[in-house]
Amino acid sequence: MVQQIAFIITLGVAVYFIRKRILLIRSTIKLGKEKIINDNKSARFKNLLLVAFGQKKMFKRPIPAILHLFIYVGFLVINLEVLEFVIDGLFGTHRIFAPYLGGFYNVLMNLFEFLAVAVLLSCVFFLIRRNILKVKRFWATEMNGWPRLDANIILLTEIVLMIAILTMNASDQVLQERLSDHYPATGALLFSSLLVPSFQSLDTATLIFIERAAWWFHIVGILAFSVYITYSKHLHIFLGFPNTYFAKLEPKGHMENMPVVTNEVKMMLGIADANAVSSATPGRFGAKDVNDLSWNNLLAAYSCTECGRCTAECPANITGKKLSPRKIMMDTRDRMEEVGTSLAKNGSGLNDGKSLLGDYITKEEINACTSCNACVEACPVLINPLEIILELRRYVAMEESGAPSAWNSMFQNIETNFAPWKFSPSDRFNWANELKK
């Protein structure tokens, strides 16, 4: 009974903190501007199935993709066992499904153990890859400090949790032989049975303590991990799915215009009905802070895996410029968290004297972008850093008139000559005069 009460309290505390974080994340995403995304649902579900569930874009690099797939499938499947943990914890039972599932329970347990070992080995490989082989994209400037530590904490936690599962199963198998009335038979378990010899020499009381300690460690670890994820880059485990669904479907070269500006231009050209144009004030041109971005831009920032594939493919970054698409997303998320947490505490929020542009992302960074969409193509969960960069640049150009002088000359030429070059439109086809000779 004591264990049941302790479990209910532990579960309740975890649910409280997870709910609190979910509500904060939701309200923070809602800081963004409204944007209706309900078109082409079939294409969006296809993205969800192939890219999010199917990990399609990960397989551009097969070895990391396969190992990541083990972790991904392990996360989905092994957590089915957590259902049994929760029921056992609430009702004081032990392996409640074993008597009802019979031989199929043994199949499931062996599958869980296979995935546990696969997850363990994959995490070890990724730790070596990050910290010993030091893959370049994991050691960029923006990955110093917390981002690098966060990744290592996640990998180490997964390793420890998988060891707890195998330890629990190994001690449980010995207890099944000694106390068959209280420990339902699971059948032979391929991987944990390798650990059984090291437990057979222990007395029953010690085995019970080890089994219960491993059980508690695993379930408390899962619950604590679930809370931690909401503060971590691994939030993409959950938000990657809606992000792929709401991702942009237009061709990558397509840039969204501001409707107010488009209508003004059409009116000037005489191709729009003035009465049909909204009289609403245009508001801010572009984005200075997170509330000027759309809600799905903010969702994308929370969905960022910090894998760095975008930055690794960015030609500006490769040539030594300051731009890192990954940093753009990380900075956006950091600013969102700062504002959202402040508002939750009735603080100043967006009126804290800071902004996304300037305090987090510099003009040097956004001006280095070539708008090539390499970062968009590289992202495994369809995040679009370019949309944020373009909105920030739009603000600088249209609100501050702060674009580089060469750009301003180009803008002026387009306005007066309808082309980026400084010559009269009447001279545009002079080059063709030579063809008449």
C-alpha cells in the first residue's frame, strides 16, 4: 500500500509539471501571428507519415539514420511497457499482463529487450561521435555550454534507463524460480538472461531489493525524463510531428508577400479594385521580435533538433560567414522562452527592452543569407529558417531603411527602372540591336 501511495504521488507530481510546461509552451507559440493552415491535407498527412513517422529525410546519411531509427522505435515501443508499469504501480500488481498474454508476453518482452540493447548501443555510438570523434557540426559556437550538455544528458539518461530495464528483468527471472507465486513467468529473455548468472548467488531479499530499485528507477526516470524533455531540444520528439504537418508545401523558392503591400502595388498598377482592399492598417513590416513571426515559425523553433544539418549545408556558413541557420532557430526559441516565462510570472514580457533582432540575431547574420534554401532542404523535420531570416530582413529594409547600401541602390533601381541595374527601361533591349545586322 505504501508503494502504491508513493507511486500515485510521484505520478501526480510528474503530471502536474508536464501539464504546466505544456500550457506554457502552448501560450508561447500563440505569441505568434495568426496564420490559417488547412490546405492540401493529403499532402500534409503524407509529410507526417513519411518525414515524421518514416524518418525519410534522415536516410541521406544511412548509418546515423539507422541508429537514430533504433532510438526512435525503441522510444515508441518500449514505452508501451510503461503502461504495465503504471497499472502495476497504481494497483500494486506485478507484471499484470503476463498471465493474460501467455506466450505472446514473452515475444513482447524479447522485442522490448532487443530494442533496449539497440537503443543502448546507439546512444553509446552517438556519445562517441559527439565527444570523441567530435563531428564538426556538434562543436560549432552556438553548441557551447548547455546545448552540448543537453545532448549528452539525454544520451546518458537513455543508456541508464535501458540498463535499469535489463537489470530488473534479470533479477526478476531469478525471483520467478524462487517465488513463483508472486512473480509470473515471463519465459526466457534473450538479453537479460545473460546477466542472470551474476544474480543467482544473491539471497532472495537482496534480489527483491534490486528488482524493486530497478523498477522504481526506471519509472521515476521515465517520468523525470518526460518533464526534462519539455525544457530540452528533445521536445522535437513530440513537436516534430505537428511541425511536419504544418510545414510549407509551396516550392522552396516561393517567398510569401505581405498582402497589404501586394494590394497597394496592384492598386497603383490599376489591376485591383480599391473598394475590395482592406482598410486595415498594415502593422509592422517584417519581424523585429517573436510576436511578429507566425505561430508556425515559433512551433518550428520549438521543434528544432539542433542536429546542425542546416548549418552544415549553408554556403554562407561554409565560407566563414557568421550565419548559422541552426542558431537562428535556437535564438528564436530562447527569446520565446524568455518572453513566455516572463509573461507567465506577470513580468514585462515583450516590453523588456530587448528583441529578437539585435539582442539575439544580428544584421550581419541575416544579411549573409543567400536565400538558397539549402538549410530548408537539409532539415529532417521540415523546419524553414529562411522564413524567419526573410522576415527579419524585411523589417530592417522596410522599417529601419537599414539594408546595406548596395541593396538600397538595387531597390532604388527596381523602383525607378523596373530592374536591378541602373539604366533606362527604354534601353533594356539595346543588346538585341546587334542581332539585326
